[in-house]
Amino acid sequence: MDAPLAMPRNTVQVQSGRVAAMHAAPPDHSRARGATLVCGIAGWVDWRRDLRREAATLERMAAAMAPRGPDDAGLWLSASVGFAHRRLIVVDPAGGAQPMQRQYGTRRFVIVYNGELYNTEDLRRDLLARGYRFEGHSDTEVLLASYAHWGEACLPRLNGIFAFAIWNEAEETLFLARDRLGVKPLFYAERQDAFLFSSELKGLLANALVPAELDREGLGEAFLMAPSRTPGHGVFRGVQELRPGYSLRVGRRGVRVSRYWSLEAREHLDSAEETAARVRFLLRDAVERQLVSDVPIATLLSGGLDSSAVTAFAAKGLQEEGRGTLRTYSVEFADAERHFRPTDFQRSLDGPWVEKVSALFATDHRRVVLDTPDLVRWLGAALTARDLPGMADVDTSLLLFCREVRRESTVALSGESADEVFGGYPWFYREDALQARTFPWALRQKDRVALLNPDFAAWLEPEAYVQRRYEEALAEVPALAGEDPQEARMRQLLYLNITRFLPTLLDRKDRMSMATGLEVRVPFCDHRLVEYTYNIPWALKTYGGQRKGILREALRGILPDDVLYRPKSPYPSTPNPSYLAAMRRQALEVLADPGSPLSAYLNRPAIERLAREEQDPFALPWFSQLMGLPQWFSYVVQLDSWLRTYRIRPVAGEGAPALPHVASHA
């Protein structure tokens, strides 16, 4: 193994063989006041069986998500309904416990909730003025009172990230809702007279009513769309995702799904100066709202435009409140300088830029340095965290990065969604992507399909499946009357990125951070900022001929010019050839194993030829800007592990080729 870099002060090097247990005991936050933070929720409504006898099953559903809330577990049962909750204690240890029950007049409600409200005190003051009283300090109680008072109409009043379920005892109805951008996850399944929900897929799979089965659409998601997913699709048969900006009501008469928020097309009348000022105000306000916490606050810093902006506002906000120095964290790979080669997607390494921004805002900085053995060793843990094959070393490095951040900090702010809402990705500027009639981050679909077993691919009909999903997405795009074709196309791309690509990154950030008990907040996902920027014309978005030009203009005077105009640099993927070698070797071992279920799904000779060829590691860019050849081999390894460890059974239907399966999920 290559010699490690010399470690300056405040550097953490994670090395194979020296990585501690993933879920070490968290620090004591019992006196903290602020948001509810990390949670996992699960529930079950059943009109035919007595759920008071199903405590063990509900506890198992919650226990499957224990890392989301390692400090406490709660259970509430009635004849027809059961709620389970996992909690990280950050606020009001007694008063914030869940499931939470409250009586308002003659009405009784029970809630389980995962998320944070950034306007809790505004809501509390409003409700106090209307006669409500509170027993504790948590935003859970404020959310429950908001629903008791306004019903479903409470949702537009909420500023935050959330997934929650509320049982109305008098009406015998269950109400679920998810935040506008889908920062917090929520899955559900309907089974005859039963309805089940959970923060993560593993919570549902812990119930025998939800076997780990894949039908034709699930196979399409896993082999054609992944690591993204079609919104609303839970991949496993009969499992659905409550889409961002939607709510759901369950009663004896059935299930009703409603949309309470969506992007709207409006004419943008503000000047460039007014637009920049508005963007600056909305971003600053979002960051400052998300600093609310009595536990240590940090930012994830890459030295790029987005994370530097969040860091600048956070550092200033903490200083103005007299709350001390902001802690920042960056991640990099051992020997990156030796192996790095600039590409169209990543022009430079982050390290020097991180140091510059940290020094400028006087942050207390930590460098986390990862090496190839870590990325290989923890690939399985990343799969378990996500419940689905994911983004290879990009997932694994984030998992380990969050784990190190969690040692000293409980809450971190990150820069996700800036590229989606401001149009920062390379595919916004490439003619092949602009003209493509498919998702612009997956232009090499034919190369990917060529690596599938021909019989399986013929039955799956890849081109038709992906095209259908693409056309479904385009059909949702809100149109603006009189908009010229080029502007309309850019609106389409922005919508696709916000509703189809961003969820992939939010899933990744939620699962990898939650697996370590770290709460990551995303100020660029503030719905007010997203609504406003969505309607900024493309010429103004690229103000000054710059990618994300209006954001750069908004941050003039806040960031120095060299940081302000630094080309986009994505979350780092390791450039070390040893990672490609390790994952290629593992993938070939999997394919050579007669017990692997992948033989029916993948084209073994084609993959073996690919492995023998001397190729650029960035060849086969089959998804986004980071998923190249090493990541394809990693995906093969994860697919094999997923099919085996989750004991997945294909239920493909008539006309399907012979598909192998492991024993039924129990």
C-alpha cells in the first residue's frame, strides 16, 4: 500500500484495520434545545388484526433503523394502529419522546416524526396566541399542535425537512406527509386491509407482510435507472415512496394521496441586481435558520462555491450570536496529488481551496483522509445503509466521512441542490445533453445495456422503460406561456435535475449520514429559494457568461474572487488506480462464482472483456459525472451482495427468462 500523506494538525486519517465500530456511543446532548434531529419512524395500520399483539414486529421494524436514532426507542400500540420510533436525544429528553400523544379538547392525536422545523418558534407563538399550551420544547409537539389546529393546511406553513405520521383517534385516520424536496425519506406498502410505513426500506422488509421481491419494474429500476430511482417507486414489489411535496391519508375506506406543493412556472420580473439581492437574502436566511441548535454545528467544506457560501454565512451567523467558532470538515484521498488528473468534471483538487476558505472565515477545520482499503472494506456497509446498490466509493467515502464528523459534531450543513437549482452541472452546457431525449446524466445507456444478459435485456426492454420514465418526467414540467423553445428546454432540464437527479443525492446524503447518527442540513433545499430560482431566466442564471452566474453575483463581497469564480468541482471520487484494481478483481470473482445470482442478469463475457482491456478509469461514464469504470465494477459487487443478503426473489411474470433467487425473505 502507498505511504500515507503527512498529516498536519486537525487531520483524521481513516485506514483499513483502524476504523472503529460504526455506531460508537454518541456524546451527551441531554440539555440541548433546538430541533428534533435524527429519527427513524415506522408504523402499521391493520383493520383485521389486533396490533397490540404485534409489539415484537414493530420493535423489529424500528430496530432495523437503529442508527437513525441510537439513543432511545419508543412504541405505541392500539387495536388497529402501531407506531415505533428511534431517537437521537438532542432536545427535551422527556418532553420530546416519541411516539408523542396529546389531547386537544375531545380529540386525541399520536405522532411519529423525523425531521426539523426551522420556523418552530414562529409556529409556537402563533399557536400560543390561539390558546394552545406546550408541555415541552420540541418541534415535534409544535408540529402536532399545528396539525390539530390547521389539519392538512398546516403543511404550507412548515419550513423544514420532515416525514411524519399522525393518528387521529376520533376519526380513525392516519395522515402522512413528506417535505417539499424530499430531504427526509418515507416508504409505504399496502397489503389488503393493512398499511405499513417506514423511514427506510429495511424497516418495511422487517415485517413479514413485505417480502423482498422484485417484479419487472423493480428489476428495471435496479438495472437501468439505478443509482437513481423513479420518484414514488420503492423498487421492491408493492413498495412505494411518498413523493416529495405529497401527503397521504389512510382510513377504513382506503388510501388517498394528495399533492400540497409543486414547482410553478412564473414570469420573472426582477432585474439582475434585484435577483442577486434576493438570492443572497434567501440563502443567508436559510443558513441562519438552520443554525438553530445547542449542539455543535459544522459545515462540510470542499472549497467550492456552494459549500464556501454556506460556510461563510454559518461562520458569520455563529459569530454574531456569540456562539463561538464554526467547525468545518473536508474529505480527501491518500495520494490524491499523485494520481489526480483533471477532467471536464473536476479541474483541480479541493485541498488548497479548503485551506483558503477555512483561513478566511477562521473556522476550526478537520481534514478526513481516506485510503483505498477503507473504500473497499466498507462497500457492504454503504449498501446496507442505502438498502439498494448505490454510488460505489462516492457512497462509501461519504459514510466514513460522516462517521468522522460525528465524533465531534452532531449537526452539519452541506451544499446539496445548488447545482440543480442554479444549473451548475456540465450537462446543462453540452450540446449532446441538450439535444438528448433522455436523462442528461445517463447518456451512455446503450453501453450499460450491453453489459446485461441479452435474454434478460430483451425481456426488460431497456430503451422503452427508460424512455417511458423520461417522458413521464417531461409531462410534469410546468410550462410558461410564450416562453421561447430554448428557455423552455432549460426549464425542462432544471425540472429534471430537481425532481429526478437531486433525490439521488439526497437519498445518499440521508442514508450515509443517518447510518452514523449525523444530521446533515441542506440550506440550498429551502423551498423559498428553490421556488424563486426555478423561474430565473437562463440568461440571468448564467449572468456574466458564468455557470451559476447569478449565484456568484449574489455572493460578491462575501467570497473572494478566486473562490467565487472557481470552476465546479464535484464531491470527490478516488483517482487511485488501486481502487479500480480491487473492484475489478472482486467483480470478476463474483461473476466466476457459480452461486452468484448475477449470471441471469449480466453479460459475463462482455464484462470480462471490459476487465481485460487497458482503459481509462473514467471510461464508461454510465451515470452522472462520477460513475465510471471503477464504479461499474463496484456496482456489480453491490448487486451480487444485495441479491444474496436481502434474499431477493424475482417475481417477473409470464414470458420472463429464468431468473434465480435466494430463499424467501423472512
